[in-house]
Amino acid sequence: MKRSLVLSLTLALLLMTAHRLPAPIQEIPESPTPAPEQSAKPKPKPLPKSKPKSEASESVTNPVRQRPRSKQSRFAGVWIGTISVGILGTTEETLTINSTGTVVNEKNGFGTATHRATCDGTTVRFQAGSLGEIAFTFTPNADGQTAVASANSIFISNPAVTFRRTPNSEMAAESASMPAQPEFPTAKPVPEKPGFVYNPYDPTSKRLLDVTGKPSGTKVKDPSTGKTFIVP
């Protein structure tokens, strides 16, 4: 009896307190803190395109290009010196030589003449004089302003004469050229022998040609060769 009463009381007590018990704790999953969005990697800046060489060169201030100076000719110029002409004394000699050393315009106290010359790269050689009897050599020095010349014949002797190049005369020398060759050569008169001339095709010949009575400018033939020449 007592045992059943105790059980009844116990059961009643349990029922009375049952609604007061706290509800079981439920773990509410915490919503994870959203991870901060990873900042997008900065795209690498594109490297500037290299300019073409032509454009790059335009963007840079180029120094003024100087035209290369043309190499000065060893021979071209107007050269002046003084030579001996034997018993006639001395005369100032002006030689205008072209850049290749193949044409020489000669001027002195006795007149002017143009000569064909040969050049080996060091020395210019030509024949001067009324009969081509003067052997001329002309060799410029390393300084480019002076030259040593020789002018020799059986009548005159100039073994070593100094010539000097006149300033800024190279351009003038470029105009030095051979005059147009006449159709026929003009003979040279023999001094103190009127009517006689030297053979223009063989000026060293001792045989003189008789043109007595022939007007100046007349075309005649050399009897030995049949070649035509002009009476002076």
C-alpha cells in the first residue's frame, strides 16, 4: 500500500515538473561567415609595343648628319711656281691640273697651252714648250699644299722647283679639260725663216716644210706622209 502510494506520488511529481524542464538544446549550425571574395588578380599591364625602328628614330632627336667631305684630290688645283727659261730669265708658271692628273693647263709669260698628261697616282708628267721639248714632272707633297716640279730640256734646267696650291682652287681645276682637237693640226712656223714650218706630225724632224706663198689657214699635205696640216 505504502509502496504504491510512494510510486503514485513520485509519478505525480514527475508529471508536474515534466513541462518545466528546459527543451533540449539544438545546435543551430552557424551560417559560415562568407569568406571575403578574393580580389581578382590585377591583370598585368600590357607592355608597350616597341616602336618600329623608323618611328623610334623619329621620337629621338637625331644629331644633324653632316655630309661626308669628299676626299680632296691629290692633284686638283691651281699651282703657282717660278721656273727658269734659260737665257730669257725666269717666269711665273701657273699649272691648273684636273683631279685625275690627266690634263694640265699651263700659263706663263709666253702664253697659255693645254697639255695631255699621264699620272701614276704620285707624279704627273707632260711635255711642254712650243715643240714639246720640255719634259715636265709634277709631284705633290704629303702636306697637300706644295709640290716639287721639274722642267728640263736641252735649253733649260729646273730639277726641283717648289709650287704652291692656291686656296680653294680645286673647283676651278675641275674645269680644266682638253680643248676640242682641230680636224687637222696647225704647223709651227720656223723663226727667221719665212715660208717654212716644222712638220706637225714629227716636230723633232730636221726637215722643214716649204709653204711659201700659201695663205694662212690653207690645208696642205705633208709630201712624205700624205697627212694634211694647216698653214699657220
